[in-house]
Amino acid sequence: MSVAAQTLSPPSRTLMFLEGRAFSELGAFLGALPLLSLAPRGDGHPVLVLPGLVASDTSTRPLRSFLKSRGYAVSGWRQGRNLGLRHGVQDAMVDLVQELNDTHGAKVSLVGWSLGGLYARQLAKMMPERVRSVITLGSPFASGPKATNAWRVYEMASGRRADEEDARFGGSLAGTPPVPTTAIFSRTDGICAWQGCMEQTSATSESIEVESSHCGMGHHPAAVYAVADRLAQAEGEFTHFSRSGPFAIAYAPPENAQS
């Protein structure tokens, strides 16, 4: 991790206060469902959606319901509230990826919101033979642990240091997974420094910028459409997001999302 990444500051108090707009973003999601129905349909492969810190599968229900309507075999993480990497959490996620892969006979796409995105990246590094793609939503994998306004909550909830990395769980967080990877981020994120949520651009990785809160990113219409678009790519193929479709105006130019 670079020195610059380690010294990133968390979002301002103003941005953190504006996280309350997550509720209006949920309303916008419900109102945008007719437009979201224009997103490409999937091929039925399994998709595992991982929630953020102290959140549960309830928080990802809108996203999971929408992806199910697009034809995917969608699963929540099935572990109640996400309180960090407590004993047994990692093993349960590994077991679930294996179960979904074996049950459906297809590789699993991993979609992770905030802390859930860190899990998704690490699972893909551990199990690339079972993982098809990774999509993160506001996940601070490329910054120091204190570049968020939630690191104290993580330490209290998990009983672990925020800067603790487990070599058995995929190694360095910043390393790009060996599968197609998309990082969705927002410069108006009030929880995580946006610079730490961007992926290095390569032939199989990219970043997509939306204007969203952190707590509403998982149901922000533009973010949800981008998730569906990325999941619809054929296995083994990857093209960078075109920023077209019904929410084209909601995406920043690709040059703004270069890491």
C-alpha cells in the first residue's frame, strides 16, 4: 500500500451528515424500477451478495430482489449482522461459495457492499476456480484502515484491530483479484475515503463512479444498473463499462475513475 493511501483522511463531517440521504436513494430505487428493468438479463449463474459492517441480509434485500428478477440465483450471506471477521465467519463464507458453486454447477459472482466488498475480493483470491467476478460498492480496499469513519465501530464489533490483515484470507487487501473486478465508488461517500475505493484499471478491472451516499449505494439506481450490467457479461469475457443506457448521465466520465 502506498504512503499516500495510508495517509488518506476519512470523509468530512459534512459528508457523514449527508449520509441521511440513503433513505431518499431507496425511494429513488423504487421509483426507478421501470428503468432498471431495461438492464440486461442474466444467465442464471449464482450471485452472492455480502453486506457491510453491522448490516445484515436485510440491507441487501432490494439489490438481491432486483438481481433475482434479472434471472440470477441470488443468495445473501446467511450470517446475521456483519460484525467483522469473528471466529467462524471466514469459514462460513468459504463454505457458502463452495455450496453455491456445487449446487448450481457454475462459478459464483461476488457482490460486496463496503466491508462485504473486502470479503468478496479476498474470497476471489482464495478461490479463483469457483469465482466468476467481483463487484464492490464503496469498499475501502486501497486505503489505510483509518481512512473511514467506521474503523472504531469495526474494532468494537469484531474485537480485532482495523489494520489487521489475515494472510490466510487472501493476503493484501489492495491486490486485485485474479478474476474480472469492478469497483463502484462515490466522491460524496460519507463513510469511506473515495480514493481508497478505486480499483487499478487493467484489461480485467475497472472503477465506476456514481454520486451516492455510502449507506445508500447498494440501492442507488445507477449503482444497481451498473451491477446488473457487469454481471451480465459472459463468463471469461470482460469489457469496460460503457456508461450508456437509461442512467448514462449518472456516471462520471471514465477518465475520472482511473486509479
